[in-house]
Amino acid sequence: MVLCALRRQLLRSGSRCGTWTRLLQRPSSGCVYSSTDGFNHQEIREKLQAFPGGSIDLLKQDSGIAVLTINNPSRMNAFSGSMMVDLEERVTQLENWTGGKGLIVQGAAETFCSGSDLNAVRAISNPQDGMKMCMFMQNTLTRLVRLPLISVALVEGRALGGGAELTTACDFSKPYAILRLMASGSVIQFVHKHMGLVPGWGGAARLVRLVGSQNALKLLGGAVKVDPELGLHIGLSDEVLEAQQEAEGVVTLLQQAENWLSRYTKGPAPVIQAVKKVVLSGRELPLSDALRTEKDVFGTVWGGPANLQALASKPKHK
């Protein structure tokens, strides 16, 4: 798994291959910021937990696809402080899920997420606390990006502010390994400038890599409402989902998302996780380091159960 401060760890290491072997054998314990950056993890957790409301719900399924639900419908699924802590805990659970292959991120009650709960924002409006919250959420969403799971953001209704940033922390067809599926009638909007802000959860950096600097300037500077058609055009959305009717009844958007994702998660979990790891290292590391990482990941599946079973079932070329 690609971990926080990748390049610094690699450059400081006398044996890059050995370092990567150790890193790939354990889940991330954090990302981007640590105590050396003045980040006190426990302090900000306690401060955020003082602002309760809503929940982040996680359902891990036998199929290897998990569903992460942002659940605070009375506030359009805005993140309370306790929900930010919940999200970090759910990411930790996913990092340790050995049978996991895919992840769908959705909002409850047909709305994705409207960003931060303003009650919590007002209470931590001083610059010091704002910076701590920023570092906490950047750490959490970077760990979400780096999960060894192929992830999908299923956007129904509105994804505003921090909710728009959350969509960029999902993977598939662009440099980031999370796909964005938009339902018909949904909107992604970076409304930060209307609040006198810029993105602080890593959304701007990820947005530039997804849509390019010029489109990112337009979306942030104009607070443009991105509908499914525009999302497809600029590369912020990967596919538009419509309600479907079949003989058995209506196929929900979540079922459609699961069906779509299952095309890419079919197979043993160690192999799917290895695919995500090599793609992730190719994106985040210099080429020489990415090649070494690919070699290490290759070594975890070569001669493994899936590889041996495939060899036994295909005794000769046809």
C-alpha cells in the first residue's frame, strides 16, 4: 500500500526494496501530516467529537464490495465533527479488511453530502482549529484514496463543498482510483468561495489532477454547478445512471453501481488489491520507485493460490 510521506520514506531508506516490502505488509497508520508537522491527532479528534450528529455507516458484504453511507439527512448529510471521526474509523476498518475488493461511497436519503455542518464550522472558526481540522480530513481522505480497494462515489442529489471534495477522493478512470457515478439530476459544486474559503480537504489538489488546471480554476473560481453532462465532458464524472425497470422491479442506483463495480472486482481479493496497489504506486511514485514497488507486489501474488489455480486450469496455450 502506498503510505503517507512516500517519497521521504523512500529517500531516507538505504534499502528501498526492503522498505517497500515492509510497508506493503501493513495498513497505513496515517497520511500526509504527523506530529513532526505539529499535528496532534488525539487533540483534534477530541475537539471534533464535541460536535455530534449523524453517522458514517459501513456495510461490508460477502461479495467483497463495501458500502459507506454518509448519514445525516436532516442536514443534507453535512459532516458534523463526530462524523469526521467516524469516517476515519471506517477507513481504518477498510484498511484492515483482508477480503475487501471494492467500495461504494454514497449519501443517505438521495443526497450525497453538503460539506461541513455549519454548527461545527462556527465553533472552530479560528485559524488554528481550522488548520487542525484541515489536516485531519486531508489525512483521512488521502487514506481513503490509498485503500487497496477499487472505489466508486455514487452521487445522488447534491455534492456541495466538502461533499464535492469527497467525490474527488474516489478512483477509476482518471489519475485517482475512485470512479464517480452521477445520477440523473445530480449536481457537484465547489461552493467554497461563497463561504470565503478554498477547498481544505485535498479537493483542489485532486481536482487539478482529474480535470486539469484550467477546468479546476473555472469550477473553483466560478463555483460552477456541474451536472452529469458537464461532469462527463470535463472528466469529473465517469458515467450517468438512470432509474432502470426490469421484470423483477426497479433496479436501484446502488444496485446499478454494485453491478458496474463487480465487473472490475471479480476474482480473489489479494489479486484485486494487488492491482490497486500497482496502479496507485504508478501514480504517486517516481518511475524507478514505482517499478520496484510493482516487483514487490508481483512477489506477493506470484506462486499464490490464484496463480497456481490458473496455471493448473490452463495446462497449455490455445
